[in-house]
Amino acid sequence: MHEFPHADHVDARAVVRAISPDEPVILNRPHAAARAARFFAEKFPGKSLYAVKANPSPELLQILWDNGVRHYDVASIAEVRLVRQTLPEATLCFMHPVKTPRAIREAYFDHGCKTFSLDTVEELEKIVDACRDEAGNPASDLRLLVRLRVSSEFSELSLASKFGVDLVDAPLLLQQTRQHCDWLGVCFHVGSQAMTPFAYVQALERVRAAVAQASVVIDVVDVGGGFPSAYPDMDPPPLEDYFEVIARHFENLPIAYNAELWCEPGRALCAEYSSIIVRVEKRRGDELYINDGAYGALFDAAHVDWRFPVRALEDDLHEGLTEFSFYGPTCDDADFMKGPFLLPADIQSGDFIEIGMLGAYGAAMKTGFNGFGNAEQIVVADEPMASLYDGSRVRPAADNVVSLR
């Protein structure tokens, strides 16, 4: 078991008291990421591939590895190189359906990546050609997954438009792919932050239809990501409910008796890892000007109106909570996060706020636009603002909106 770095401070308040930072500070919680990794490693009825795009921090990759995550969903050659350098023994799965021939070839020959996804015959031909040896012989150890287009109607962020072969075209592509691989799989993505297990039921029914019509042997089914985290006004069922539904429908698919079940959690493994401390630089009515925003860790708050949990870090704020919106530090009007974010009504310029659940995508999407973007990273010991893994969110299956029968 990996030994966590010693916490620099107990919590966000202690950080503010100690350094009163002029610039944003990212707070990392290795224990929270480790707990999430163990949860998936122990409870998901198959293999969990961490979706590296959610947060490519080498420190986080190491934490996940040390707590049972052995497979990594990489979407670019840069992610392939990063994971291979950080985790020499990790299994790499290149799951972006559109890749360059050079990236495929480097991943296969230089980094030992045998698993690739595709959603067109053109991509299939590209993969096969890129992995030929010097004599022109095709590779005999490819593991190829055909990505199926499925609905995102039960998810907060859609992933239904860009990738995936339509159900009517999937059987032929599966048959063509079967001729070029050692393992054949089907994969899909129900969208980010799926709020009900039924999202996977619908998708797996599409898998059933495609496989039955193709009449090919399927060695792996990858249900992708979409596993949720907890945010304001987003209270998902326990993840065990998702796992149970997925396992039951997987077992009933017309696939090989020894077929593997995979998933690709990103947000669910790293959302609780990080939060950020920001300072209020100006107040204008119910608008707070803070020193991070749309071009920083709060990209989702600005561009998809994502609401993150917030708390004031001052001891002298006593008025009741009221709704605020945020402006970030750049000169752009687009640097705006409408929230609403609930904070004490007497919050003022110079006060500090902690914004939670930013381990997924937040820290990864910070830029240096307009000269802003510096952020020290500090390890803290307290709990994240919300957690699906601390034992506090157990819900009887009878309360779930989806029948588990």
C-alpha cells in the first residue's frame, strides 16, 4: 500500500490562517482518491480503467495504482507516454475512437498498448496498418473494441453526438473487426454524471441487439464512464446499485462464457481528490469577483453551469446564506459562473471561499490565460465536501428510482 504524503495542513481554514494566499490554492486529499480506487477495485464486478483525461496528475495516477487500479483509459499519445512513464506496469487502453497512425504505432510498439477502440471501418484499417511489423505482417494480439452510440438522456452531460457507430451499422463493423483482432469488444459511454443505473440498462440492451445480429464472439464489454459524484442538487443512488444492474444485464448478454466486464470511471475516482481556495477581490451586490474562474479550475461552472459545493472560510461571517454568482479574474465577460452559490450574506472583499469536488476536470483544465492560473498545491487531511465512499450515503435499494429486478 502506498504511503500518503504527509498532510501540509488539516483543512482549508488552516491553510488560510497560515499563508493568507494571494492566488488560488488547490487542496489535494490523497486519502479520498485512495478510498474511491479501493471501492471500484473491490466492488465493481470487472476491471476498472481510470479515464486519465479527468485528472492526469502523476501523483493521482500513483495513488490509484497503489490502491488497486491497474488499467488506464488513455485518449492521446501524450496520455500514453505519461501513464507509461509514471506506471511502467500499467495496462494501457487507447480508447479515443479517432487516432493518428503515428500515435497508434508508437502506443503499440513503444509502450505495449494492445487495446484500441474504433467506430468506423476507416479507423479499423488505420489500426491494422499501423500495427504491422517490418515485414508487413498484421499484429496477432490486438484487442479491439467497437464503440456503440447510446443515449445520454439520463446523464447531466451528453456524450451521444461525437462518437459511436449507430446500431444499424454496428453488426457489420463488429464482423469486420472480428477478423483482425485477438479479442473483440463492445464499448459505449452513457454520458457524464449518469443519475440513474437505468442509463446502463438501455445501453446494454443496444449491445445485446448489435451482438445478436452480428453473430460474433465477444470477449469484453466495456460500459465506459458516467459513474456520478455528489454535487449540490445532484444526489445519485449508491454506486453499488449501478454495479448490480450492470452485472445482471452483462450476465445475460450473448457473449463468450469467459468474457470480461470493464468500466472507465473518471469523475467517480477523482472528483473528491481536490478542492480550491479562492479569494473574493470585489463584491457587487450578489456578484463576487474571485481569483479563479472560467479559464481556470471553474471551467465547468462557467461553460456547463455546473454547481460545485462552496463554503466561506472566515470565522466572523454570521448572516444567513444567500445566492451569489461569480466573476473570474480575467478581463472577459465570459468569465462568469452564474451558480447560484450559497454563501453568508455578509461575505466581502478579502474573504476566502473553498470550492469543492474539483478533482475531476477542474485542476486538469486550468490555463494561464490573461496571466492568471498560478495555483499552489497543498495536501490536506480533512474529508471532501461530499463523498460517495465514506459510508454516509447508504440508501436502501427500494428507494432507487429504478427497479433492480
